[in-house]
Amino acid sequence: MPHHVGDMRLDTVFEQRRPVFSFEFFPPHDDAATRALFDSIAQLRELEPTFVSVTYGAGGSTRTRTIELVTRIRRELDIEPVAHFTCVGATVEQLRVHLDAMRDVGIENILALRGDPPRGEDQFAATPGGLSHGCELIKLIHDGYDACVGGACYPEKHLESRDVDDDLRYTRMKEECGASFLITQLFFDNAAYFDFVARARSSGVTVPVIPGIMPITNVAQITRFTSRIGATIPPALMDALSSRQDDPDAVLQLGVAWSTLQCSELLAAGAPGVHFYTLNRSPATRAILSALLAARPWDRAR
Ligand SMILES: Cc1cc2nc3c(=O)[nH]c(=O)nc-3n(C[C@H](O)[C@H](O)[C@H](O)COP(=O)(O)OP(=O)(O)OC[C@H]3O[C@@H](n4cnc5c(N)ncnc54)[C@H](O)[C@@H]3O)c2cc1C
């Protein structure tokens, strides 16, 4: 059944519906890229995602474009959008101005993050009068706005966390501050997700933990990306990728097949859904989700 906007706080959706599929996009830089993005979204729309999310550019560089894109997706495509939002480069007062603007255009779901540092800087530095941690932004939204708020979590721990226990403590704090769902950083070995969820549950986290999956489409890009965020590529997958790196089609096919196996196992084990990092392209995600919808691995979940 298609979803219609207007009655779609994600906390309610997660209570009523399993599995939940979603796609993440970033705001394009120019008109041609915007047209290409809308083509991608239109193709993926046929797969009836529960929601799509739109990132907030590093350093707050997409401040107005994120809201504009979210508003267009909601109005023109009738898909529930989730707006990402970060603490970067803004005082609490400025964060509130932006949150008021989101409220005024009817955005009901926000993914609240600390944010990555602006391009060219490698350390996050809180703005004077601003916020330092994801949980503080979650609390600001939860306490002051009538929106459903989610946060990020890291199966292989956040790069800056001292250890797994510290990381888990701050993950739990996100729920205590008002997060009603968590989306994971990308990972390629499901054991990382299963172990993380087991640890999170035993430390008191109760909200849905949605696995975030990125289909590999380019070897150089994924190598760069994983090392930047502190995620690992299992050696056997890396070997298979390396031996194909001069053959883009073979890399894409392997990436799609790997993600499909990953998602199938996650859903058969009861994961609440899958959030796809699409990089604004449709073919890989479309192939994976089409196979999942036909095979329905969640029917095997207990
Ligand atoms: C699903 C998803 C979507 C994302 N979307 C975006 C986006 O749109 N735009 C963007 O710029 N970035 C985005 N990111 C990246 C994110 O901003 C970075 O991973 C960032 O480095 C951490 O964000 P966070 O909210 O998890 O931070 P935090 O929860 O603040 O964690 C950052 C570090 O601080 C530590 N920490 C947390 N709380 C405390 C505390 N109270 N005291 C001391 N230490 C603490 C944590 O252990 C961790 O090491 C996304 C990440 C994910 C997983």
C-alpha cells in the first residue's frame, strides 16, 4: 500500500510496520543534478519506500537546500521525507531558527546529528553558543518541537569514541534525550550489526536500530569513505573488489550481490528494515530492494 504524507511520524510507523525501507539522498549542487536526482527518486518510488531522507551538507553547507528538497519530495512525490540536521556552525538560537522553519513547512521527522566538520577541517569544533554532541540536538528538538527525532549509531563504534563501552553509553544517551529510532553507519559484515544490537539491548536501548546499507559501486570511493569513517571492509570482500577494480560493471554487480546477501540475512534475523545510502543513484538500490520484495526474507524472521 502506498504511503501518504501527513500522518507519518516515524515513531508511529515503526510501531505498526515491519520491514521499513528508506533511501538517503544528498542535496544536488546544480539544476542538472537536481533533475537527475528526481529521476532516481521517481524510479525508486515504485518500490514504495516508507520514507526518504535528505542529508544536511558537511559544515551546514546545504542549509536551505535540504529544506527545499525535503519540501519538494513531500509535495511533488508524496513520499514522507526525513530531514537530517546537524549542530555544525550554528548557535542554539540559529539552530532554533532553522527548526522553526522546518516546523513551518510541516517537516515531522528529523535525523539529528552532531555533524562532520566543514571541508578542509578534520576536527569537529563546537560553535560558541552552539552544541557539541548529537544527543544535545536530539534533546533540543524533542523538548521544543512536535517532531519525531532519530539519531545515528555506529556498529564498529564512532571513530572518535575511546572504546566500545563509551560509544554505547552515548548511544543510549540518544534514546534518553528523546530519539525514537537510530540509523546505523554503513557496515559490510553483519556480525558487526548483530553484536552491536545485542550490546545495545543489554545496555537498555529499546528503540529500533535500522541498518544503514551502502551498495558498493566504486572501489576507490568506498576505500576512501570507509577509512574516513572508521568502518571496515571484510578482507574476502576487499580481495574480490580489488581483483575487479578495472572493471566497473563487475564491481557494481559484486556490490549489488553483496548488499543483497547482507540485507536478506539482516531481515531474516528480524532487523526492522533497511536504510539505503543511495548516493543519489537508483540502479543498485533498485535491484537489491526488488529482489528482497520478491523473496521476502522477513517472513522467515521469528
Ligand atoms: C545515518 C547517518 C546519517 C548522517 N547524516 C549526516 C548529515 O546529513 N550531515 C552530516 O554532516 N553528517 C551526517 N552523518 C555523519 C555524522 O555527522 C558523523 O558521524 C559525526 O561525526 C557524528 O555524529 P553523531 O550525531 O553520531 O555524534 P555524537 O553522538 O555527538 O558522537 C560523536 C562523538 O562524540 C562522542 N560523544 C557523544 N556524546 C558525548 C558526550 N555527551 N560527551 C562526550 N562525548 C560524547 C561519541 O562517542 C562520538 O565519538 C550521518 C551519520 C549517520 C550514521
